[in-house]
Amino acid sequence: MSVWRFIANFFFNNVVGFVSQAFPVLKSIYGDQAWRDLVDTFFKQHDCHSPIFIDIAEEFLHYLQHEYVIQASDPDYMLELAHYEWLELVVSTQFSDPLLQNITLLDEETVLLLESSSQVAQYQFPVHQISEDHQDVEISETGYFFCIYRDADDNVQFMQLNPMSAQVLAYIQQSSQTSTKQLLAWLVKTYPDFPPQSMVDGCLTMLSQFSQKGIIKTTAK
């Protein structure tokens, strides 16, 4: 074996290892040889700009989304599953904002912020249920909503959301800083057919659950 071929094999095997570590469920769906073939197309066709593990994983996802030609043999949920696994990796490696703190008292003036390691996502397929032994999944007309976050022990967890709770987290994420009072006013205005007090009570319970899980935090006073 020539030196150049040895070096190419060395880099390829490293890329296979990195990508396999980042997308373990997707790898299990394909099987060893089909997976190596898929990563081989990525290795040959995509110009990686970083040797860092998480960057290679992101570039692999970008390749699947924008450069790869979907094959008949690829599962319909391939892109969504890849994105979900990439988000798990992002959450596991994202630094928490040291300027944020846990919410000890939730009142009208509490500033609400999404923890930097938490991610909100929506998919057509139940990506959280897909595994090597469970691949027969169907599209949902209403979609599946998730929050992927790190718990107090720094383990990656996911929480399935309903459309309203997903909207609440998305609103908090999109607002640079919003108070409980502002959020409740927006929610009552957005859902005028719901009894206002029931809406407020339900939202406060929801925020308390998010706070306990460390999904939302507040600013230091």
C-alpha cells in the first residue's frame, strides 16, 4: 500500500468513526456496509473545512440536506432522524450561559430565557421512536414537537411537547428577553377562544415544569 493510500484510508476511517459516533441510530438503520458506502460518498464529494468532531457531524448533516442525492433505498425519515441526532450532539456539547440562573421564584416580572443548551424542534416523523428494531413509522399530520435538553446531571434528555407548549418555548427563544407577564399576555391574545384564567394557570404550570428541568432560566439580579 502506498503512503498516500495509507493516509487516505486513515482519514477516511477517522471520518467514519466520527460520523458513526454522531449518528448511531441512523448507522444502525443502514447496516455496516451501506453506512460505509454512504460516508464514502460524503468523504469523496464534500469538502470538509474542519477536523473537529462536532464540525464534521454538522457538515455531514449539511451534505445530506443539500448535496446528497436521495436514493430509493434511503428511508423517508433519513433527514429528520439525522437532524434529531445532530441536535442531541449539539445539546451535549453546548456550554451553558454562566449569566443565567435557575428560576427560584416565578412571578409576573421573572425574565424568561431558553437555556443555551436546549433546542426546540418539529418533525413529521416520530424520530424519538426510530431504532434498528423499529423502523416502520408514519408521518403525522400535526407533527411531533420536542425539546432536547441537558438535565442536572448533564445527560441529554428529550421532552415531547404539544403544539402550544412548543409555541411557548419558541416565543421565549425568539424574544431576547420576555417576562412572564408579557408571555401570558401574548398567549391569551394568541388563543382568544380559550378561557383566559385557564390559559394562564396552565401556562404557569408549564413554565414551572420547564424551569424544574432547567429548560428555561432567568437572568441574575
